[in-house]
Amino acid sequence: MNKILGIIFAVIVLVSCNSQKVYSDFDISFSRSGGFAPVYENLLVKGNNAHYSYEGQGKKFRQDFKISSEDLKKLNQTLSQNNFRRIQEDRKKLYDNVSTSINIKKGPNEGSKTDASMIMPNFTTNWNNIVNAFQEIINNNVKKQ
């Protein structure tokens, strides 16, 4: 009886650890979260595999898809052309705001930026160009229900 309970416990632990792996094992991460009516949107890219999830306004949606090498190259060009690593975050306090966070773990654009406290005014165009590049990938690959 104790062996059966031990096996069941081990399976539960393994399954719960595996379900979080997708959220920690990525090369590129784009996420939006927060707001008065909370919204959680994530795009995680590992190699050419992408995982998209959305939760908010009473809806839940998840989709895995392949991202083309051309789209990845275009995204990296956008990051480089808009000086992702040099974008400066502001220090203002914002509440009930939907914030966007971008994390790049590999390549020449490696870094982490968020607009949770706004982006300095002279970098807003660069930030918006980068956010639009991610939004274009989502719009072209995710088939929302």
C-alpha cells in the first residue's frame, strides 16, 4: 500500500514539474499582463517552436506552433535595428496598467525590458516597433477561437 502511494506521489510531482517547463525553457519571451480586468498573454519561443497562451475576459486559449526561420530572422533584425539592449525604462509608478515584458536569452540582443514603469520618451518609437513585431507573429500564427 505504501509503495502504491509513493508511486502515485512521484507521478504527481513529475507531472506538475513538467507542466511548468514550457514557461521556463525559452529563448525569447513576450508577455502582457495586468490591468484593471487582468489579462495574461504569453508568447514563448524555443528554437522554431512557439507556445502561445492567453487568459482574460473569461477566455482561456493555448496553442503551440512552428515559427519560420524567416520570421525569427526578421524579429532579430527588428530587435537590432531598434536597439533593444539600449532601451531605457522609466521609474514612474503605474497601477492597473497592462504591462509588456520582453526577455531574450540568446544572441546579440540578449536582455530583458518591460514597460511596467513606462519607457523613456526618446525610446518609445523603438519599443513600439519591437512590440509590433511580436504582435505580427502572434496575428500571423495564432488562430484564436
